[in-house]
Amino acid sequence: MILVDWEIADHIKRGYIGIDPFDPALVQPNSLDIRLGNHFVWYEPCDDVIDPYQKETLHTHTNERKGTYFDIQPGQFVLAETLETVTLPDNIVSSIEGKSSVARLGIALHQTGGWIDAGFSGTITLEMCNSNCRPVRVYAGMPIGQLVFYVTKRCECPYDKKPDAKYQNQKNATISRYDKKMLQNVE
């Protein structure tokens, strides 16, 4: 079941869903608008291969900055954070979707990582890309996406209880932690 406006507001008010900071004006009919934070991380163009199993390649040739805005260049990929910290119980999952007004500028909000597991807590790292032929400026604090909440049965092992929960309590835009997985069946 997808939560609707009054259920979203009620779940937040009662503390079942944690949204910090919470602005009731951001509640939409079937979602909650989520705002862009002020931390941005991006890869510098180079020929070095990024190997998901080699931590040093994940972190080399990167830049980061905090700012009130960021100009995403055509074709650029940038990680950003949400302003809100999101905390989900063991029976609610969420997906983050782009806002159509931002998508119409050519900005994709996430590549494929738009799922937030039950039990997760932290800011959400956005995987943004500009498919426009012109740079697009995004501002910290602007509504950038929307969270859709789904009620499920209670998890046996929610994200906050998993021993390999690599992104639990993350703050800031977070580079991939794929290197923390075991190297299995890689040839």
C-alpha cells in the first residue's frame, strides 16, 4: 500500500517515519518532496578505471564541495545529498523519484539507486546526471525529488540490523562502498 498525504503527515507526526527537518508544506498527494542538500562530489575526467572492488580507485580523481548551488555540466555525473535525514521503520520502504519540473531541465535524480530499505536512517545520496546540452544550476534547499512510501509486512532483518549495511547513518554525498563486498566469482 502506498501512503497518501494525510497518512504521510500522520506517520511523521507520530514518529513512525523520521524526516529531519520536516516541512509539512512538502507533503504531496502521494509523496513527500525532498530537498537538495549542500554537499556535492564528482569524478574528474581521466582514463583511470574505477574498479568497484578497489577502494583506492573509487576515491581517486574526485572533487567535492559544499555550496549554496552547483552547476551540473552537460553529461556530468555528480553525487549530492538530501537536506533531510530519513529514518524508516521495519515495515515501510521508500523510493525516491525525480520531480517532473527538474527532469524537464534534463536532470536525472538517480541512476538506479532509488530504493530505500526498511530500517534505513541517514541522508540519501542522489546520483544526478545532466542530459541537457546546457549546464543546469541546482540550489541547496530546492525541492529536487519526491519520496513515495510503501507499507509492507515487517522485515525479519531490516537494514539497520544487517551486518553489511554500508550506508546506514550516512551523512553527505557518499561515494560507492561496493569495495566492502566480498570479491566473489570475479574472473
